[in-house]
Amino acid sequence: MNFLQKLQNLPEFKRKIIFWVIIVIVGLGLLFWWAQTTQMRLKSFKPEKLKEELRLPNFEEELKELQKSETPEISEEELKELEESLKENEK
């Protein structure tokens, strides 16, 4: 209590200086803490885990599925029939 009374009895200019010094010290401490935790997070960052968490669509798989669905499968018999019909149309 004695310390607080001494502070209260100081002139306003000195109280403001003490206040801002304390604010700067606390701010620098928080800045240092933030930098340390950010550095640790960046070191432990794994891009693979981020992809899994975001569940981004895999465009390669979707493209393969589209190609499969767009190209019909033709058997050898159907191919021969088509060739024969083309030959007949040419005559």
C-alpha cells in the first residue's frame, strides 16, 4: 500500500512516464511471446494435414471419373460392325 501511495503522490508527468514504461514492457513481452508461438506453429505446420482438414476436392480423381464417363467402351464386335457400316456407306 505504501508503494501505491507514493505513486499517487508523484506529479502527473512522472506517473504518465511510469505508466507508459510499464505499457511498453508488457507490449514487448507479448510481442516476444507471440513471435515464439508463431515460430513454433510454423515449424510444426504440415501441408498434408491442412489438405485433409479442409477436405479440398481432388481434381485429378474427378477428371479421371469424367473421362471414364464420357468415353463409352466399345467391344471388338461393335467396332467391326461400325467399320463394315462405314464401308457400305462409302459404296
